[in-house]
Amino acid sequence: MADADVDDGAGPLTCDRSGGLHAPSLPQEWCHCQGFGKTTLLSALLGLAGPAERLVLAEDSAELRPAHPHVVRLETRPANQEGAGRVTLQDLVRQALRMRPDRLVVGEVRGAEVVHLLAALNTGHEGGCCTVHANTASDVPARLEALGTAAGLDRAALHSQVAAALSVVLHLARDSAGRRRIAEIRVLARDPAGLVTTVPALRWGEEAFVREEGWPRLRELLRERGQELAS
């Protein structure tokens, strides 16, 4: 088992290459945490993308540092003293689509840019990922719903787009020793009402990941992309 170890000054973060965290494995990934480690993890995952792939990063400030040879960075810009020249994340996502990215990445989704990102992921731009703040992994659909509806997307349309565009939620937390690690991996599903929910697939136990009810679906997603894991 090979690992990618990253240290951002606050302690190492280990990304298991064989446990479903290889960046090309899934078409879409959402990395979620409660305020620590998400940028480090996302940078590590992006560094595992194929060297021929183009990564286009849209951020408020350049925090992602993937070790990758083909990275295009886009940053937001405030308006000048005359009130002109502002560039938002929404603008950057639209610009990024013209660059034919293999991986479209939004550093942190927290506004109307979620609408454009979902639209992009549903129109052939596979490989998108971002971070989003939510209280728990199971709260991610509700958080996306709040952001999308605030931007004018109705609830049903939002859940339809999320279900079609996204595959996996990664949740980071600190363990009892204070180390940051992936605490949980969930796959997305839809309930009888058509709303998106998350189903636990892997949960970090005392020393290793424990398989949960969503494991068969996660394994299927990986198999579809050439990553065969033990049953």
C-alpha cells in the first residue's frame, strides 16, 4: 500500500492511494470538513491526477498547492475604488470551462458559484471537486441546497443536479490523538422523495477503515474507473 504524505505545518496528512482516494478514480468528489485539513487533502488528491491532465483551480486566494505539472490558477479580485473590475468565483468557474479542464476545482463553495459548478459537472466536465463547510458529512446535501436555492435554483432542480454530478463526500476530523484524518467516506443516494442523501461507505475505526452499508456502491464506482478493490 503506497501513501501520499503531506505536511502543511500542522502535522502530516496521509492519503491512502489504494483505498478510494486516487484522484482519477471517481468522476466527481466533494471534500468536506469542519475547518481543518481540507486544503491539504485536496492538494494531495489533485497531485495524484495524471500528469497529462489539466487542473484548473478557482479560488478566492491561492491556497491549493498540488504537486502537478499542469495547473492553471484563477483567483477572485475585489472591485477597485471606482467599483469596477470585480471578479467573482462565479466568473472564474465560467472562465474555467473555456479552458477545457480535465479537473475543475473550486477551492471552497460558499455561494452562487455552486450553480455553475453543478452545471459544468453535468455537461461533460467530469473530475470536478471542491470543499464545502457543513456540520457533518450527512449535512452536505442540505448545505448545497441552501447555497443553490439562495442563488435562485429551485429545490427539485438542485437535488437533481447534485445527484447527477456528484459521487462521494469525504469528511475530515481529528482523532483522539489530535491527528487529522479522513473520518468518513460517504456515497450519494436519493430518497423516495427524490432528495439527495449520503450513505456511509467507510468509517475510520480505532486502527483502520470499517466498511458500512454504502461500501458496495463505493466499490462499484471505483471498479467503473479501473480501481478494483477487495470485496
